[in-house]
Amino acid sequence: MRLLIIEDDRKTAALLTSTLSTVGGVVVWAKDGERGLNEARKGGFDALICDIMLPGVDGLSLVRTLRVEGVKTPVIMLSARGEVEQRVEGLDAGADDYLPKPFASSELLARLRSLMRRNAGQAVSTLKVADLTLDVASREVRRGGRRVDLSPRENLLLECLLRAEGSVVSRRDIISAVWEYDFDPGTNLVDVYVRRLRDKIDRDFTPALIQTVRCLGYALRLP
Amino acid sequence: MTLRRRILLYYSITLSLSLVIVGYWSWFEFNEQRNVVLRGGVEAALKESPLQETLEIIFYGGLPAILLGILGGGLLMRRALRPIEELTEALEKTDVSNLSNPVPRSGNGDELDRMTAVFNRMKERLGLSFTQAREFTLNASHELKTPLTVIHGTLEQMATHEQAAEVDRERAASLLEEVQRLSSIVGQLSFLARADAGLLPSAREPVALDDLVRDLAEETMILASGAEISVTLSECQPLSVSGDKMRLRQLLLNLADNAVKYNERSGSIEMTLVRQNDDAVFTITNTGMSLPVELRSRVFERFFRGDLAHNSAIEGSGLGLSIAKSIVEAHQGVICYEVLPDGRTQVVVTLPALLAQR
């Protein structure tokens, strides 16, 4: 996976580079908008990760320019400014996703994964880990062949964890996928729901699939 | 005309008018005296004593003059003080929201006009420092986000690094928790700063508040089940308000979260949504320790956490209720906090309701 990072902050760029290399990404770093634009025009990238606040050409105009020129490389925008407005602005400019700072590395990886999946255009009909399956269309959940009844929220939570394919999903990503909240509810809503989901899919079965990753969130995978 | 000149002019006019009246009566008396002498000789004129003549002048000339003076003076005072009253009214209406609108000036350069100018300049400076404080918070929270991302990412790598010693991973995880707390405070501050600057994205669409409240009751039941707190929605009238659905959800969840956190084991939470005149009134009442009287007025202050929170292990930054308040105010509503006679804590949110159309 070849990735272009357009970010003026050296340390953020270094962090992104090391995070992305853990999943086999080959990273090119451009430290301002102009260089970023030139690199992106050359093509050959699977995705662009671009900060909005950049010296010279800012992130929004950069994406707009690329889209006008017909460069279709998927773009994830990063920004420290206001959340909701900038998300709308970023997507309007032609970005594919938006990640507000501060973010966890796992969140960036999750977005990149879903971007790649969307681009590959593969629609899966069944999500599966070990003997746990979720039929995406009928919402039917089975563990070890036995049907498990889940509430709509629990069902969405399970889908969100399954789609991460074993990677950690942060509480913020769970909140936005399951509740569609754009704010931090400050409650332990996620933990309560994960507990309920565990009761239904893990309690009577081995091995337990839902794992708590301290501070970072939850993962659904074989231990 | 300047204030001083105006008062002087009115004063002179009143005095002159009084003088005219006194003069007219003196002339009248003297003229009568002359006619009497002409008609009946000196004897006839001597029938009225000088004292009597003087009294007549005082009575018919002096009294009306005094009356005129008092009336005129009263009128004069009222007219002279009117601009001061107007200025006082403008001063009374001044608050954070209208610091940028100057008070209209007469432009005649008098004392009051100068005072208005000084007041407007003060308003301007005040507005500027408010803006600066706001921008400072906004910029500070933005500037903090990039380093927080770097710290978070680095700690994440340390906490999940498989070759690292268990104790190091543990340390990294513990630091990660603190960074997340910090990030959450920065996020809340940035929300408040944007709310203060009127930058909250405010969708103005009809929102069925009763639907949100029913969802909330269900969610609260799940949140509260761990502590065996009972949750009841005793009344929920169909009511809509104009606003931003996401922010209203945030507001309700915020209040419910407080009601759970500051509750006691096997306690209760009661919610109602009713129409009162033209308002939608949402109340949430919970059992548990209540704040001492002297601290109750401070619950909406930023970073305020009662002793309750400091003494126990309740998580939170003390910004939750400030955020709730800013959301309510962005919807032209009112929020209040009180402790009922039975010791339960109640938060009441009043929002202007949309006319029933459903």
C-alpha cells in the first residue's frame, strides 16, 4: 500500500509513518501543500492523508484542485479545527473521510481499511470470525450454528466489531457507528453495551471473542 | 444644543415668563390706581392701603408666577433628564451578546453625548477582551490537539509493543488514560469556546423532543441497570422544538449521565416532558446526595465540581453542565438546577415549543 502524507508537523508525520508502516504501508511525506500537490499529481498512491491547516496551499484547496484535475485517489482529511463544520467542508471539497485531532492510530487505520474496502467494491454478505457469523442483509447472528437474538443496537455493535477484522475499534468509532453521535457522550454507554453483547455471544461459548484492549477500545478476534 | 445651554435657555424662558406675569399685574394695579384717582380723586385712591395693594400683586401676579416657575421647572427637569434615562436604559440592556452594537449618539457634542461616546468606547474595549478570551480558548484548544495526537499515538505504540516489558506497557497504558482525559477536556473546552463565539453548527429543523426523551429513557435504563437505579418516564407529551437534533441528544444524555453518576445504589430517576403554555418543559429528577445550598448557584460554572464529585470516584471534568447550558441557550431556552424538599435533585430545561402540528 503506497500512501502520501501531507502534514506540516514533523512529529505527527513521523507518527503517521510509523503507524502506517506497521500495516505494510509505504509512506511518502510532503511537508507542505505545494509539495503534496506535486506528489499527488504524479499518482501511484492508494490513499492520501492530508492535514487541513497547511502552509501555502491548504488541505481543502489541495483536494479541490486534485478533484478538478481528475485525480481520484481517496483522501482522508485531518484537522484540529472544529469538528462538524470541517467534516462537512472537507467532504464537500472532495475528501472521502475526515478524522478530527486528537485521534488514536487505531482510528486512522480503521478509516484506511474502510476506504480500501469501499474502493475494492467488495460487498460481503456474511461477516465471520471463528464460529460467529452475521448475515449483513437479514441481520441474523449465529454462534456455533446456534441462533443468537440481539437488539438492533447490539447487532450494529457486533457488525462494527466484525468489520474491523480483528483490529481494535475505539470507543469514539463505536459511538459514531452504533449511535451516530458526533459527540463524546461521556457515559459508559459503550462498555455497558459491550457487556450485554458479551453475555449473548461469549458467555456460553469458548473461546470468548470480544477482547477489551485497555484504553484503546474493543476487538473481536480469536485470542 | 448642549445640555447646559438647553437648561439655561429653559430656565431663562421660565424666569422671563414669570417676570411678565408679575410685571403685568403690577401694571394692572398701578393702572387701576391711576383710574381711581382720575375718577374719584386722591381720597378714593387712599381707600386701599399699600399693604392691600402689595397683597393683590403677590396674590394675582406672584402666585401664578411661582406656579409657572414650578411647572416650567418640572418640565425642564424632565426634558433635561430624558437623554440620561435613555442612556440608563441602554446601559441596562448591555450584556455579552450586544457589546458590538453602540448606543445611538445625539451627535451634538454635549456632556451626555460625550458620556455616550465614552460608554461606547468602553463597550468596544469590553467586547474586544471578551473576543480575545474566547479566541484564546479556541486557539489554545486547537493548538493542543496536534501534540495530543502525537502523544496519544506514541503511547499507543508503547502500550501495545509486544517486545516491551509488562511494566512498561502498564505505564504507557496508564499515561494513555490521562492523555484521553486531557483530550476529552480539550474537546469540551473547544466546544464551549465555539458555543461562546456563536459558532455551534445550529441546524434549525423541527425535532420531535418526545422521541428523543423516550430514546433517552431507554438508554438511561441500560446505563443505570448496573447500580439498580429505577428509571421512570412518568409523562411524555408529544412536543416539537426547533433546533439541532444532535445537540439536543447531547444535552439530554448529558443530564441523564449526571443523574446516574450522582445517584445512589437502588435510587431512582424520574423524567417528564410536558407542555407549559408555549414551552416544552423537560425535567429530570434523581435521588442521591444533593449539593449544599451555598454551592447550588454555581453548578453551571465551568470546571465547577461539587465536593460530592471530589470526594467520590466520579469521573468528569466539571464542564458537563456548562455544555448543557450552552446548548440550551443556543436554543433560546432556560436551564435550572434545584433541590426538592424531599432532597432529590432536579434539573429543568425549558425550550420554546413549536406549535402542535402533528
